[in-house]
Amino acid sequence: MKIEWTRSAEKDLAALDKAAARRVRDAVVRFGDSGHGDVKALAGADAGFRLRVGSYRVLFDSDGETVSVLAVAHRKEAYR
């Protein structure tokens, strides 16, 4: 799958420390390549899915061919 990062998701990723940002980026790439990861559909949210990466959540939409990453946030802030 192709991965597209929104400007706000890129800013969220840049705000993380380097190790956490690398883990998040690697998890998104792994999900795009294989479809594997801790993914759940979200009900009543702007994003359709979330990918859990340790204490961080990657909120994204997917149409089967493209993963559009909308936000990266700590789990305490991700669903607000």
C-alpha cells in the first residue's frame, strides 16, 4: 500500500523524540507492506482506524490501496 502523511501528521511525528518517531514510522511502513499491526476500526471519529505503537496511536484512513496518516498522538491525547 502507498502511505501518505498529512502535514499535521508529519508535525506530530517531528515533535516526538527520535526513537519514538522511528518506531512509529517503522510500524506504519510495516502495516503498509504487510497489513499486520495492532489495528482497530474507530467508531464516531474522523479517522477510520488506529494503529497502536506502544504508547502512541496512529490515526489513519485506508481505502485498501492507500494509507492516509492523519495524526500521531500519545494515547492520552489521541481520541480527544
